[in-house]
Amino acid sequence: MTGSAVSATQSSKPGGGGFVELARWVRHAGLLRRRYGYYAARIAVNALLLAGGGVAFVLLGDSWWQLLTAALFAGVFTQFAFIGHDAGHRQIFGSRRRNDLVGYVHGAVTGISYQWWVGKHNRHHANPNHEDEDPDIEIPALAFSDEQVMAKRGLLRWMAKYQAFLFFPLLMAEAVMLRVASVQAVLRREVKATWLEAILIAIHLVGYLSAVFLVLSPFKAVLFILVHQGLMGVYLGCSFAPNHKGMPILGKDERVDYLRKQVLTSRDVLGGRWVDELLGGLNYQIEHHLFPTMPRPNLRRAQPVVREFCLRRGISYSHCGLMASYARILRHLHAVGAPLRRPRRT
């Protein structure tokens, strides 16, 4: 394991490594029970914010104040993406069909293919930070291990060389890249309900671009899109990156039990309820990876118990504050890119 020392001896199935004991406590405490009231309120608030932003967009008209509306939409769209994430994990309803309905609706709002994202995210959950198996560390513009950084060529090699400095600017393209990947997946028929996904993405694109260019002058419309998409990308990236970036990377042939695989490769970000709301509950990444179907509001209750359980078993449990998590990410990226910055000896 890159950057960690742990024996790879036990099964990678969920029952290995003492996980059964922890899962028994979680079930007994009722932490897997559905939280319908919470999600109803959260979805209602998001819908009201979206509607309020739409009203403000129409009333403001062709105004420079629309850049503030773009920032508002960046936040609201990301909150919709968080609900889509929860639906994909079946945190909201017990029924897959009902969760998928919520997921498709929220995918239509954000313009991201729901089924494409679910497939990609499930592969990540199965093998977090595992070389050649986790799609979230197969990012062309970044390198997370020595093997990845030395394999870069051309412009990508230069970017990896200075990736710590480029990290946040690169996040500005995240929202657009998710939509591009969604369109590609639909065109390649890599998703279920291909026609449904195609129609939802088309409705989003046509509706979004029509509204922006009908209300705003061309220059302001382009600037609105850049601000909206750029800030949404940064928000998404800043919500997902602290969870695993800078944590140990599992080698291609390395296997550990389920409990250690999920805990050692993940990081919790603590800091109060405002952090929970800001990051959509993703800050309890260790608990989320151990129990993906656990409703978001229950993760806070599970965190101290999971931490104590891991400490009693001698399993490293990583957690820090929000700003510290970004600092750790940047230090890791800078260290990985270091070999490319060293002058060649002649």
C-alpha cells in the first residue's frame, strides 16, 4: 500500500476484519432506518432555492447582477447533485425504483447522467484508491502515485509537475467534464434507459442555454455560464476531493479486508453542522464507505462509534478540519510531482 503499512491478510468481503460486529451495532442503533422527513425537507428547500433563483434570474433581466445569480445556481445545483448521490446509494427509499426516480429528476436538473454516475461511483466504492480499479484516481490531468506521475507524457506531464498549483483552477472544469462524460456514455449506450437519459440531458441543455441566451446579451450569457459552471465545478471538487485524495493508494495486486480497505483509504472532515450541510454529508466519508445505504443525517451519529471501534482495533482513522484536508491534498500532489521538478543530472 503506497504511503501505508498494513498486512493484506483477510478477506475483502464485508464480513472480514471484524466488520460484522460493527454492522451489528449500527443496525441495533437504528442508523440504517430511512429518514423520510429529513429528505422531504431537504428536497423541498432545494426546490424552493431553485425556484427562487429562477424568479430572480427573470426579474433581473440583462443585468450584471446575474453573476450573483450564477453563483447561487452553482450552489443549488451542487446540492441537487448531493441528493442524486444519496438516491444512487438508496439512502432515501428502500425501493430502488423510487430512489431511481429521485435520481433521474435530479440528474435532469444538473445535466449529469444519473445511471452513468451510479455505475462509475459504484466502481469507486468497491475499490477506493485502488490503482487500475478506482475511476476516481484515473484523472488524466492529475497523478496520485509515483507510477501515475512517471507515466505522464507531453502537456499532462507538465501539468503533473505543477499539479498542486493547478489543482483548484482545474476544478473549474469539473462540472463541464461530468456533463461531457455523461453525453459520451449515452452516445455509446453505456447506460441503462439510454433514451430516457438522452432526453433528460437534451431537455437540460436546451432549457438551460435557451433561458440564458434569451434573458442575457450574448457576452453576459457566456460570462454567466462560465461563472455558474466554474463555481459548480469548484464546489463539487472541493466536496469530493477531501474524501480520498492524499490518502494511501492500494497497489494493483494488493488486497485488504473490507473494513481496512474502506477506512484506510478515506478521510473524515469534521467541523460542525455547517460543514455537514456544506459538503452534503460527504465529510463523513469513512462511515459512508462502510455503510453506503446509511441515510445522510445518521452519519454524524455513527462517526464517534466507528472511530472508537477502529482505534480499539489499531486501525488508523484519519480525520481533520476542512482547511487542513485541502492542505493535505496539496502536499500530497506536490510530493507526487516532485520527481518531475528535479533537474536532470548531466
